[in-house]
Amino acid sequence: MYIRVLCLLFLSSVALSEANVLQSTVNIKKLQGILEEGLKSKDVSTLYFAIKGFKLLNATIPDVCEDLKNAKYDLTNIEHVFYFTNAAALSNCRNILKPDVLPTPTQTLDKKDATLQELYYAVFALKAMGKGTIYDKEDGLKNLIQLLKKDDSPANYGYVFALCEHMGCGAWTSSHAEGVLLAADESDSRALHFEGGLPVTALLLGTISRTYKSLKKPSPLNEEQRYKFANYITGRSVSTPRGAALLLEAANALANDEPSPISITIKGKKYVTSESDSVEFSITDIIGRPVRGLKPEEVIAQSATRLADDVVVLSKQPLTQKPNDPTTYVLNLSKIKAQYGLYKISLSAGSKTANINVAVLGEIQVGSLEVGIGDVDGTTSPKITTITYPNKLSETLQADHLQKLSLKFSVRDKFNKPVSVQQAFVRVAPVAAGAPDSLEAIYVAEPSANTYRVELNVGAIAKHLNYASGAHSLTLYLGDSAVSNPIAWELGEVIFNFGRDANAVGLPVRGSVASVRVPLPEISHQFRAAEARPARAVSDVCACACAAPLLLLLALWARLRPRLATPPPSALLFHLALAGSLGLYVMFWLRLTMFETLRYLAPLALLTFLSGHRLLRRLAQDKAQAR
């Protein structure tokens, strides 16, 4: 593929010095858009989660009473009743709740085989209608514990914790929360979640957080658990109101925890130039709010290290909080904007530290470039042609398979200081119209003492160019992740003559590029010819030889005909069984499988053995009497 220019590849990479700094936050704007779309739905569950999401965002909930009234739901389904009643309670539409909603949750509580999920739906449906008072809390908790013993999944613990939150038995929750948190599943050693995914994780984190706050106890989550749960939440992608509401519930539980997980990320452009010498950083909690208790003077760039030589160029520089935006901090890098390269910024916010890579972009220029053509063995001095950027060669050069082409150049910044670049290479490609990209070749320029060199042995590069002698273009490409003006310089043309090597692989002479794409000989498959059949006489002799045993048997039967006039039962059974075996052998070749043949042969073989044994004993007795 033809390479036109080198673009800026380096954007930003954040290497966390500790595992307790987030690399991203929850996208609140995206979630709010999903929730707004959910309010247009006619499905009662979608409306419930959309309303709940708005409540979690502390946003104004529009008037949805008519939409709830006309929503689709089944009054005999306890889950639908839960969604309908709680959506009405959250949106201040309790006046739409009629007495016909009450029987289903009441009957669910009376069921002997009700599950914890059904009890959760029933209790909170009654609570939404103002009828969820639990009178015997101790007895109710005992019943919940008995159900939990039958199935102690994380989801059921979440339902019990939520019911305890309502019943006022938060002490039981606090005594079991730490054990439940230890049962969370870990993925990639960086994220925690519960079996059941986001719904169960949101339910447990939300109920545990609210319970501990009501008890005025410190959170049972340690710092590692907070950040691992936060990594799971920020790594989730949702597209439905249900997913958005659950994600907000889990994120809010962590954001309201003490201390809250924080995110340190670069904001906007990830580089500085001579015209712009500052970089902005965003320091927020998991939902994008300012970090509680973080003072502006606690945000400091502890150091800036140039990656090329590990030299520290900046130390203990405070950041400036952006006016009217308490989450954005500005770092001024005017001290190093003239020092082109990549830098690692060690940024601290309170007790948290993150290492962030930033590029200081600079302009590069190519010094004079020397193009030389000489003998491979060096017997003669090469002919040197010098050109300056962006000019081309004034004439077309020529080189054969006994010569080599060399290029030598230097790269400097705008202050005329030698610099090195990450990408420096030369492209050689045919100039003929319609030349395929597969004929091009790329050669890396190797740095040496502040210069770059490329040496091309014409005879050796012939195979890379498919031995296509003729005019070829030379293009120099220079680029770097910290360069603002990558260079693509067309140097000119060189005519390569690969000599006899052009025919070494049996290809046609490369007078034109079109000869490279010639059709290959057509492949026609031919089956092996049938072998000659033997003469008719040979076939007849072989057939008679195969039939000889049968003919011999018939002849013997003819000789024993007087004895067979009144055969004994054993003789008759033996010959019938033997004939049946021969017939079964014929059927095996015609239609039966091996297993079917064995199944039929087993009783015939037993009958042949018994009758034959009896026949032989009788013949022996007759022979003894005849003596």
C-alpha cells in the first residue's frame, strides 16, 4: 500500500503507579440520554428503570403519570406490580394506584413456597403503596434466614439485605456484609463483581452502602475492593434504561463511599507545542464529580522525566485549578516546550499518584541528503549527488546488479540540533503506470553518529522488487510520536538493471510491469486410467477355481446319495446350517453389514457345531459296528 504521510500516532498512555487510580469514569451524559429515551416507552419495567435513573441523577422527573397509567403490565405478575407501584411512588403518581393492585403482593406474602425475590417484590410493592409495615421483625428475619439457607447465592443475600434495610435489622446486614464481599468474583486481577453481573452487584453495593451509613459505621469495603468494583463498573457498556439505572446505582454507592475512588486522566489535547504550552487534567470521582476533601494545592506534578534519556526536567510543580471548573487542573509546561520528545509526568492528587505520558511536539527538518552509487566491492569511489529538502534529483540515476545505492542524511529540530526519530525509512517502487503495490519495498534507515544511512545492494534487492528492471521512485519517510510535521519526501528516480538475474527464476524479461501479472498455466485434473483387464480365458479359470469347493461338495453329495436317502436328523440339521452359513456369507457381500452378519451367524454357528458333533459321533459308531 502506498504510504502518503506519517500521522501522529501517540495520543496518551496512562501508567498507574498504584492500582488505586481509575483510568475512566461513568459517562453520565450518555446514561442520561438512554434514560430520556426510556421515558418514551410503554413498557412498565422500562419506565420504572428510567424514572429510577433520573432519581439517582437528582434530575427533575417529568410528568409520567399518564404514561404509567397507560403502560403495559400484568396485575397478576408480582414483578410487574413491583415496577408499576415503585415507578408511581418515585414519580409522585400514587393517585393512579387502585385497590386492584393490592391482592397480588398480599397473596405472594401468604405463599408458603415464595422465593426471596418474590418476597422482595411484594414487600417493596406494598411499601410503595404505603402498606409495607413489618410488625414482627424478628420472626420475619428468621423466615428470611431459613430461605437463605436453601439458596445462599449473592442475589438472595442482596434481597435479604434490602429487606433488612426496610425492616430495620441492619445489624444483621453489617455482620454478614464482609463475608459476602469476599465472595465476589475477580476478573483479570483488576475488577470485582458478583455472580449475576451488574444487577446483583448494584443491589449489593447499594444496600450495603445505605445500611452502613444508617448505622454510622465505616464502609466494609477496603481500598483495593473499591477500586476493583469501580473498574468493573467503568468498564461496563450499557444501552438500555435498565442497564443505565443499575450502573448509576452501583456507581453512586462507590462515589458516596469514604474515601471515594478517584480518576486522574488527561483532558483534551495530549501534547504541547511551541504555540500551546499547557496540558489539562481531569480529577474526579467515579461519576465525574469533584473529589471531596481534595484541595487545589494538593494537586502537584511531582516530576517530569524525559523518556529518551530518563532525565528529570521538572519537579514539584503545582497545578492550577481552572476557573468555574473544579474538576480541571492545568499544568504549565513552558519550561520544556522547546525540548522535543516524550515525557512521563508523575501527578499526585492528595495521596493518589498516576504516571501520565505527554508529548512535547516539535518540528523537524532534513539536512542535505547525499545519494551515492558505487561498486559493491568498493573498488571505485561512489558518485555522490547532494539534494536539499524538498527538491528532487536533477537527473535520473542508473544502477546495475553489480552496484549499490546509498543514502545519507541527518534530522534536526527547528533549533538546528540533531534529533532522532522513531520512524525513518525509504520506499522503493516502480514508476510505471498501473504498477501493483506488491512490487514496492521498504528499507529502514539506520542511525549512526547523528546521521541516518541506507545502503541498497542492487543485486540483493532484486528479489524484493520481483526482478522488475526499470525506473523506480525513491521516497524518504520520517515520523515520530512527538513530531508535529512528519515528512514524506520524493527524492527522484533510479533505473535499476538486475541483469541476468531477471530470468533466474524462469520469469519473462521485465520490460514492463504488465509482464509480472501473467496468467499461470491452467491446471487440469486427470483421473488415473483404468488398468487393462485380463484375458477372458484367465477370468474363466479363476472363476472355476473359486467355484471348485462348491462343485466338490456337490460331487460328494452325489456319491453319498444312497446314504442321504434317509438321513438322520443330525445330518440334515448340519447340512442345512452349513448351507445357511454359506447363504449368509453371500448376503454379507450383497447387503448386510459386518455386525448384522455376526448377529445372524452366531446361532447358525452354534447349530452347525452341535449338529456336526452329533453327526461325527454317529459316523464313528457306524464304523465301529461295521468292523
